[in-house]
Amino acid sequence: MKKIVVGVRGSKLSLIQSKWVLNEIKKKTPDFDYEIKIIQTSGDVDKKTAIHKVQNKDFFTDNIQKALLRGEIDMAIHSMKDLSGKMPEKLMLTEVPKREDPRDVLVLNGNYETLKELPSHLRIGTSSHKRGALIKEPLLEPTVLSIRGNVDERVKLVKENVFDGTVLAAAGLHRLNMSEAIDFYFDPKKFIPAPAQGILAIQIRKADSKLLETINKIAHRESNIQNKSERAFYGFGENQYKIIGGYCEVTDDHIELFAMLGDQDQYIKGSKKGKVGEERKLAEDLFREMSEALINEK
């Protein structure tokens, strides 16, 4: 097998999660040989613009996808939640490997046993409309402030008291061996995470069928079911709503999709049950019901 050139972002987290994927492939295909190529995306260059003000939906993946189209790399590895619902026609996603923890977590600058102990008016750093809205449910009148930076940079800002706390993905902290920084885990059925949070996307050119076969050896059944449902829901709403959340629970051959939809001033939550194989239809039906409910509330 020829050496595969893999495009990734240069952050510590990106490199760790990409090497994990590549090592998993190598376990299944011992002669798999690769070279990592670091590529800066628009999100790596622009570290000042608040995420909710960014118009480019592939802010953290754009230049990597362009390199794949130009043939400069053979494969790209992204965080699935960084990919927009649409991609260049000549590219495709493989099946996904096992998902990391999908939950959002709270990192604080103090020691607390329960959320009820937290004082009011905490300064919570997040650039996510969804997290900013949800954090107002468990906390008493928090002040939500914009924050940018890698996971370790945001944790550092909290520990240095620039913020009282921040909401992050458990997956990133686990992969960085920073789980000790986590103070509270949120229930993904209530504090609904970004669709496909904790799932890694492996992107290749559609013409590379042999590479597809090699990568799909590390496919994980439950993670792929969740990804199909959550990504479908995201795809229906990405051009209409600022707040989109999705978490799919899989129990044997049954699934339940928990979702969140809205904008800065108004959002609703909903859920719907179905069967494995109905991921897209379930997402479409739930999205339609929630969209109609939002319209009726206005």
C-alpha cells in the first residue's frame, strides 16, 4: 500500500485524535502507512472573530478540504461537528469510528459539590449560542461572555480567573488527558450537545474506493447510527437556525433523537423515537414538528 498523506489541523487536540484514528486503522491493516500534513484553516488564522459571527460554515475545515480536492493529501480527519451539512461533490465521508463521550461539561475556577451550590452571576465563557442558552437553565443568572482558543487555552483562562467557568466538550478533554479539569457533566438528553459531538469525520475523494474499504474496517455500529440521525437533523436546520442541538440514544434496534432548535431569543427542545434504519426520516419528522412549533410560538 502506498503511503497515505493525511491532512489535519495543527492543534494538539487535532493531532491526538488524528493519530488515534490512524493507529486504529493500522491495527486492522498492518501495512497501512501514513504521513501527517498540517494545514491551517480559516479558524486557525482568525482567532478573534466570535464563532457565532462567522459566516463560513467550514471555518475549521475549509483549507483541508481544498487540499484534498487538489490531490495534495489523500485523506482528511476532522471533528464531525466542524463540518457543514454539504461538501464538495467529489468528496465523501467514510463510516465513523467509535465515538468519544458526547456530553458537554462545565469547567469552573472553584470547588463545588453540586450545581445548586454555585453562586449567581458567574462569568461563563462560550462562543456557542446553544451553550450560552442552555447554561442559563442550571445556573442562576450567569453572565455569558465570548471566548476563543483551543481547549487547553480556554481551561487556562478559567483557572486564571478571566472567567468563572466555561462549557466544553467532554470528548476534547478526555482525548487531551484533561478530565481532571471537569467539574460537572451535563445530561445530553437535557443539555443537548452539538450534533455529532465526539465523533471524528474521515474524508476522502469518492474515487478512492480501496482507501474507503481500508478505513471502513474501523467502523462502529452505534456511532454510525447516532451520526446519521444527528447529522441529518443538523443538515435540515443549518441554514435557518443559530441554535441546533442533537443527541441520538441507541438501544438495540431502537433509537430516540433528542434535539434543540432556535435562535438567540427563543429555542425549544423535542424528542422522537424510531427504529434503526429510520435515522434520516426520524430527524426530518422531528425537525418539521419543532420548526412548526417555533413558528406557532412567535
